[in-house]
Amino acid sequence: MQRSKLEQFVKTSASDLGFDLAGIAPAGPFREHEYFPRWIADGRHGEMRYLESRAENQQLKRASLASVAPWARSVIVCAVNYNSRAPYSTACPDPSRAWISRYAWGRADYHDVLLPRLRELEARLKERVSIAGSEAPRTWCYVDTGPLIERVFAEHAGIGWIGKNTCVINQQVGSWLFLGVILTSLPLTPDLPAPDRCGSCTRCLDACPTNAFPAAYQLDASRCISYLTIEKRGDIPEDLRDGIGRHIFGCDICQDVCPWNRKAPVSPLPQFAPRTELVNPSLDRISGMNVEEFREVFRRSPVKRTRHSGLLRNAAVAMGNSGNARFIPALLGLATGDDPVVAGHARWALRKLGAAEPDRKETGTP
């Protein structure tokens, strides 16, 4: 089979399956991988220990695909746009409301949307190769669960360039993208890498309230609001709490201010249509949720990753940052609850609002 026909088949099939973008990258390694070990050594990954995973040769898995999949010759990268018509986080002045990241507004977890499509594309590729009389290729499918840095392969597959905020940006679609990859033993002809079109713009860097970008194209995840509200367990460092604002799950600021997202198209997929109750949700409702309600509301949502206690912790910080004294009764309730982490953050919020803290003995926390 002529390679040009096979590559076109992959892209056509990806489009038929609902992917907005598709491209092919070589297996690497790339210059971007050289930075990853230093990033880990500097502790920029925070408490995300899975990023430290190493292969048998003790090389970081994400620093080289060859260390975990030496058979891989090509990486098929597919992207789905999840943008909606709802306003950006920068357009929510109401201090009684919180912010949940745009990608978590839908009625389905994006893993459950992308992975079946990837597997169908994988099956079509194998069938096409078999029909041509060749041995079926070896493949693996991932939606941000594999030992590789998807955005690096996305850049080299022509999906988009890695912006100064470390997000993949496509000139036509913007950066509201979910990525999925298929590793394959087929030596497919790669696409050209996407050229960097950030230019002299630094809006994303300047807008970050926690200074999570030590330099352009570098992210200190341990300071990122998305990390702090989702991945971070236990106490959020006090010096970063003010910068979190009213974000309770994730952060979109660096994408909200990106000029390439001004005309980003809206996703037609119903699974990503926003639930109105998750766009700027009421802090009263979030802080009053019990475990059962949390599980029901976020049953198919990425928000469940932060857990019930994590969401209450984040809500306490948001209420403290709201400047709204009417949250004092709710914070007093959280400050006298059984969870010491939630209670500690609620006491911090009460101090911010100028309210008296409950006696520490009542909370069981030191």
C-alpha cells in the first residue's frame, strides 16, 4: 500500500469519527524531551508523582518514547474542540459565584468521549492494513493516561504549536483542545511541525495570578491554579491562596486571554455542551454539598477527580477571596467540620473576611 494513501485514510477516518484535527508525528525523541528531566528534578511537577515514572533503564518514561515503546515508529495525534458559547472566566464579576474550568462543564468525561473514537480509528487502521495483505501493526491508544507528553507529539504532528502557556494552539481552532494519541509500529510519513505563532505576545504570562510561568514556554505546575485545585492534596500553600481567586476546579485564565481564542469555533458535540449550573456555580451551593450530592452532580464529570473534600477546601478559599461577608456562616460551618484540611482553609477564609475564628479545639485541628 502506498504510504500517502494510508496517511490520508487515517486523517479521513479521524474526521469521520468526529475529530476536528488529526496529524502524524515521528516517534521522536524531540528537543522538547530534553527539558523534561530538568523540570522533574526542579520539582516543577509538584506532587504529581506519576510523572516521575521510570522505565527499566531508569530513564523517565515521558522523556523518551523509546524507553517504553521501542517498537513505535509513528504517533497519530487526534484533537477534539470543546469550546462553548459560555463566557470566559475573566467575565465573571459576581463575587458570590465560583469558576469551574471550561473543559469540565459537559455531561460526559472527555476520556469517555475520545477513547472509543480512538479505538475505532485504531481498528479501521488495522483492518485497512490487513486488507492490503500486510501484518496488522502493533498499536496503543491513550487519552492523557499514557507515558508520553501528548502536546509535544501534537506539535510535531502539525496539530498546533506549543504556546508560551504550554498549551497546544491551533491557528484556526484555538487552544480549547482535547488530545488523544495512537502509537503504532507503522512507519507513517509524518506531517510538518506547526510553526510558533505566539510572536511577542505575553498576555498569558502576564495574566497568571499565581506566577506559574517562570519564563515563556515553561510552566511551574506546583504554582498553577489547575494543579492547586485538582491535583494538590492537603493544604494549599498560603502564599498562593489569594491568587486562586474564586477558582474551585481548574483555571482557564491563560487561555481566556489568548488572542488565538477570540474566534475559536464552538464544539458541535452535545457531550461538551455546558451544564448551566456548572458555569459560574453558586458558592453557596458548592460549599453546602454533601458527599452524596457531590457524587450525583459530578458522576460523569472530571470534577470528581478533586474529591468532595477537595472541592470544599477550594470553595472555602474562594469564599475567603470573594470579600463577601455573607459567606461567614457557611465558613463557620466548614471550620467546625470533621475534615481538618477543609477546616483549616475555612479558618483562613474567615480571617480574610475579618471574622472571628471558632475555637480550634472544636475543629480537632492543631
